[in-house]
Amino acid sequence: MDTSSLEVAHIVRARGEVYRQRFGHHLARRHLRALRAIEICRSAALGGHRYRCERCDHERIAYNSCRNRHCPKCQTLDKERWIEARRAELLPVDHFHVVFTLPAALRPLALRNQRTIYTLLFRSAAETLLEIGADSKHLGARIGFVAILHTWGQTLVDHPHLHVIVPGGGLALTGDRWVSARRRFLLPVRVLSRLFRGKFLHYLREAHAASEIAFPGTIEELVDPPAFDALLDRLYGTDWMVYCKPPLGGAHAVLEYLPRYTHRVAISNDRLVAFDGETVTFRFKDYRQEGRVGVMHLSAEEFLRRFLLHILPERFVRIRYYGLWAHRCRKENLELCRQLMRVRPGPEPVSENWSELLLRLTGIDPTLCPVCGKGRLIAADRLAPIRYPARAPP
């Protein structure tokens, strides 16, 4: 197989049915849905359209996308539309990238209680930033930010963490002026780490008391209250990883930087190196070796197992907004910030259809006939989906 065209979908089509037959009774419905969606994405199973050139009668068939948020092929257009919408909201100040990471001891618990633990991760990190930001000993301002959940490491193991993009400043608590952060410093990382640890473990204890935590499989021993309390005591005694990267720059730099983190899936197609029907080879960055690029070999079964670890619970929101960027008051807050900073609003989002967006991104007009180079491809007729025996609804 041409490695430049290798996709996760090829692995799912080749080994997905075997994997379902062997482990399907252990898989949640969302896992089966994701496998099926990736398998039939942009194939006759989803139907499509036949396009015909208005000049030379050349025909081209374009199959529909599955639009599953875990499909590596279906994120580009959604990502660009999301970035375009943020263009008008970003303030002309330096932005900081803060990362909140759950310790390794909590990962087995998080994997078996994804909705609960990931919600606590968002809540604890957001409250930590808002509280420290408003503290007069630090910034003393109301800040706003966007938080993006990632659950994977470079080798596809479970590694839950939040990427948070924070403007370098905020509204004074009196609401009458803009307070700027120091040039290369936002908030003290050690203080963030300790408050984040305390809040998360407090909320985790509350969730446990409310019987919102399950302890299946290898963590069954934690169902015993003394064992669970011992785990929390150990976690209170460790340092939690909170990292604040150097400032990214202004709004333009953030728009260049954000696509690395929004609308990503556990592994992109361009990281795949080879697949021989049994073994998957892919590239990864080893951050313990200063980000050097390595190559990992996994059986197709193990590759699919690791990939499915990162299928989020249905309707779980993985990009969330807080403080000044909260949905209910974002427009009014940002307008006030610009007035106090005496800057003009950003450009309004441009409404583009898929072909206009592709033309802007790639410089290639998908509606132009590739044969004659002059005619336009016009939708001639719609192709109905081909119904194969159902395994899981797409």
C-alpha cells in the first residue's frame, strides 16, 4: 500500500470486523458507532453525488463523509470553521498556553469513569484559573479562556489533560479598566498546581460519596472506602503537573497555533507509516527524549484497542469556554474589553461553503474540471446509500 495514502480507515476495514467479533460484547455503543463510521466514511455505503463537467461531460463521484468527530478525515472543515469563528473574538494581546494533566495514578479510574472524571477535570482547572486570576496578589482580574480536552499520549495510551488558551490579562474586578499580565508571566504555576490538586480531589471525594464512581475490573479494590481514601492521601502528597508555556503572541499567532489542538483525534493519518495487514507502524514524538521522533509497531488489534480508548462519551463537550469567554456573556464582555483597550473589533466570520473553504485553504478549486480545466463540475444526480448488513448504526 502507498504509505502516503494510508489511513486509519484502511486498518478498520481490514481488521475491524475481526476485532468486533472478538471484543464486541465488551465495547460500548459509541465504540461500535465510531468503528462503523470510520469504516464507511466517504464510501458508497453513505451515498454521495455524481458531478458532471458542464463543458466536457467528465464525471466525478464524491461520496459523503461520516462526520463522526473521531474520524481523522472529517475534522478539517469543522476545524477551519471553528477557527474562523474565533477570529472575531480574540483580543490583541499575548496569549498563554496552560496545560493541566491528571497524574498517572488516576488514569485507570478516569478510563472507567470518563464522563465523571473528565467533567471534574474541566471544572477543577477552570475554577483554579478563575480564582487565581481574580486574586489581588496575582493578576486581580476576571479572565476568560477556552479549554480543550485531550485524552491521549503520542503512543495512544490514555493520558487525560487539558490545553487551555488564556489571554494575557483580564477585566479589573471593578469592570472599569483592562489589567495586563506581565510580558512573559501569567500566573504562578506552583500555586495553580496545588489549588488544582486540592479542587480535583475534593470533587472526586464528593463524587465517590454520591456513588458516581464505578470500580470495575482491575480497580475493583478501590470500592473499599479505606483503599479509596489511601489513594487520595497518596495523591495529596504528590506534585501535579501544570505547565504554562511562553506567550504565543497576539491574535494572529493564536490562530496559527490553535489548529494543533482543536478538532484533533487520537492519531492523524499522516502519522501512519505502514500496515501489512497484521502490524501497524506509526510515528510518535518521545518527549522524554526532547521530542525526538520514534517509530512504534503495534498489532492491529492493539492499535484499535488504544484508538478506542479515546472515543468520548456521547454528547460530551470537549471544547469549553469560561469566564469572559463564557457563552452567555461573551459578546458583551469582549465588547467592553475592546472599549477599555481602545481597539477595534476583529473581522466578522466569513460564511463559506465547503468548496470556497477548500479553495482558500489549498488554492485548489474543487468545482473546476480536472480534465478540461475550464468547465465547472455541476451536481448531476444524488447517489443513494448502499445498505450493507448493519453492524452498528453510523
